[in-house]
Amino acid sequence: MTAGIRVAVIDDHPLFREGVTRSLSEMGGFEIVAEGSSKDDSLRIAGNLRPDVMLLDISMPGGGLNAVPLILEIVPLQKIIMLTVSEASDDVTTALSSGAKGYILKGIGSRALADVIRTVASGESYVAPTLSAKLLSSRLPATATKSDFIADLTTREQEVLQLVAAGMSNKHVGRQLDLHEKTIKHHMTQIMTKLGVTNRTEAAMVLRDARDRRPASE
């Protein structure tokens, strides 16, 4: 029998914490290895138990945002998902720049939460789409669009995105470019981060929009 994803839930609201724990436990495929309610708890749990994924609130004693870099000093590969009510762009930016791999809001449903945990556990990043769009718009000049970020992609990333937009899977893109599938997966993570999108379909749409906006003389 395959072991479940080992999860720690750190939140100072007992009812919410218990609800998350119960939902994941009943769903199957997850093992709740610890619960905590503060920054100090998160550091202790990370150091002693090293869960696969840690769900971390922002508004708790010691501060969740303060905890992220400290956790990663102890366990550099620890995967952290911020599970919070804060929609502030500054909080999202701080969390991601500090090393968190996911940022989602507490209104998320249990099945969607489980999907995000699986996504992050597999090595990918995830930001709630509404927050991703809000964050991107806050960084862009009034006249800019996501397609302006295509130029920020490396030559290899543009090659990968063009093949993905043509409908190829990571495996087929890897064969086409003579690269490992894991390498393509890494490139796609970087591409989605740079473009401010959350999935390959959105990334392909940004590329198509960029093509549509080119002057006819190009």
C-alpha cells in the first residue's frame, strides 16, 4: 500500500485546524503527522518530523511569513503552502519570495485543497488564480499585458512553450528537444511563474495572445 502524503497543519484557530485535519484524513492519501498553532510549533515540527507538506497560516503567534525562511533554514527542501485569509499582494509576494511553494485562501474546498497539496508535493508551485492575476496586474504598467512577459522567457523556455501550445505533453516535448521529462516539467514551472499563470493552458493562451499582437510586418 502506497504511503500517504505526510502533512502538518499549523493554524492558531483550533476549529479550522481540526476541520482541515479531519477532511484530509477522511479523504485518504494523506497522513496528518502534526498540528501546531504558532511559528515556534512550525519550526519544531519541521525539524523533528519533516512533513512532505506544511500548511501554514499567516496570522498566528510569531507570524507565518516570519516562519517561512526560518523553516527553510532548518529544512531547505520543506514544501510550504500558505493557507490564509489574506489576499494582500504584499503577503503573496513575501511568502513566495521567502520560499513558500503555494498560496491559497481559506475559502477553498476540501477536494481543491487536496489537489493543491498533491501538486506542491509533486514539486510544482501553486497560487490561487485570483491572487495570481491580482499580483500580476499590480506589477504591470497600465498598458502592459501578460503577453509582454514572453520576452522574459529564455530561448529554451520559449521553445518548450511553443511545443506545449501546439498540444504536446511534457514527455513528447522532451523527446522533441532531447531532454528529460523532469527537465521539461521544471521549465514549465519557470514559464508559468514568469507569465503569472497557474497552468499550461493559460501559458499557451499568453503565447497565442503575444503572437496576435505582433505587427503584421514581423
